[in-house]
Amino acid sequence: MKPDWLDRKEYPFKSKYLQLKAGRMHYVDEGEGPPIVMIHGTPVWSFLYRNLIKILRKKYRCIAMDMIGFGLSDKPENWSYKPRAHAANFEQLMDHLQLEDVTLLVHDFGAPIGFAYAIRHPAKVKSIVMLNSWTWSLSKHQSFTGTSKYLVGPLGKFLHSKLNVSADTLIKDLFEDEENMPEPIRQHYIKALGRPGDRVRTLTCARELVGVTRWYDELWKERRKIQDIPTLILWGERDKLIHIEALQCWKNFFHESYVIPFEEGGHFLQEESAEEIANYVSNFVQEEIKKRELVHHH
């Protein structure tokens, strides 16, 4: 089933599929142990997590899906692509997998998708790992002015401005900090966006990101359900897409957060620093498990 452009040495995982109303959703489920569920942003796919999964699957059960429209999932023409719809799909996958004591690992637009799930099932999510993610709805509720500026920030504008370019231009611009990214790797992001010559249709996502304040507001009202979940924040400080102010917002948002800044890192730490990230994630998850066991013993 896998496309011929996919390098199995780079992405040596067994493909699994969940049939949804919107189409077939592709995901990988590797290793055994405490579950770590990884959620990608736009316009990439689970391939971004491949090096993390290769390391973490030795001790953990690593799950990473491709949102509908991305990666190896179906790309239906007439589906909504609204964040709310992606969140509903993610929830179906989680129902299907029946996981407990989950660590959610979110990045970019994957954050609201993951948090929507955590808000509905706070008992199932025991910890959160966040990589550079833009903040939703913080704008109106804090001293920031101009909702959209911080709501989707430069990421939404960036994607929006790329709706009429080809996939390779989009990916080149998106990964512009990754000068050393080998061309074959870059091709895995380009090819996953669909047929050559297609405009980047699936980026209706980008348009939706700008227009969905109501959904973010709903999440925001329920925020206290997730603010006490222990959170590890790994942040590339050279991110051109997400302002450093977002990091401050997240620090204020979570009551128990540990921040690891990567001074040289950009938006895609998963490509740049997979081994370091895997170590931080593993230590953090182990610590949280120990803390929970102590509580049980008392």
C-alpha cells in the first residue's frame, strides 16, 4: 500500500489504517510500554516523528497518525478540514486504541487537536510534551490586542500566503532553517502533500486556522481541565513561524511546566534534535510515572 517514494529505511514502520467517515486515516503504532501519542501540525505528517519513534519505541508504545489530508492518509476533495473535524478524527483514533495513562506529544497546530481530546478525557492524559506550538485564544483573554496576530500568528499568515504555490515551494520555505536537510528527506514532505502540479489544496487547513476562533474559545473556556497536567515544553528559540511570546503564554498557562529551550533550534526540533528530545521525553515520562506510583502507595 505504501507509495513508491517512501524510503522504508527512513520510515521502517508498519502502516495501520482506521476507516473514518472522511476516509482512511493512516497511523503507526510501534513498541510497547507507556503510550506516547504524537500529533503533527500543518502541513507535515507523522514522518516528522520518525527518528523520535525509532528511539522511544524501545521503551514506549509510540503512536503517530497522519491527519486526513496529510501524509499517507486519504485526501478527500470535499471534506471540511476544519480543526474541529481533525479533533473529532483524533478522538475516534483514541477510542479505537483504548489507551490509558497517555502522554500527549504535540507540535504546532497539533496542540489544539491534542488539547481538545485532553479536555474531554482529562483522566486519560497523564502528561503533555509540547514542542513549538502557537497559542489559541490567549489573545483576547490577556493583554494582547489584535486577535489574529497571536491566535494564528505568522504561521497562519505564512500558510495562507502559500495556498497558491506548489508543494515543493511551500516545503522549501517552511524548512528554510534546515539548510542541512538532505534532499531525499525534503522530498518525503513534498510528495506527501499530493500529486505534483496540484496546488496545495489540503491547506484549506490554513484558511480554517484563521477563521475558527469560536472553536478555540470553546477550548479556552474549558482550559482548567488541562492546566494542571504536568507539561514538558521543548522550544526552538529561532522559530520564524511562532513568536517567542508564545512560549511565555504556555509557561503561564500550565501550572506545572518544565521548559527546555534550544537556543539554536528552529520550528522543527524533531528534524534537528531527535536524540536530545527523546532523552528529555523519556526522563520526563519516567519521572511522572514514579510520582504517580508514590501517590498510589500513600
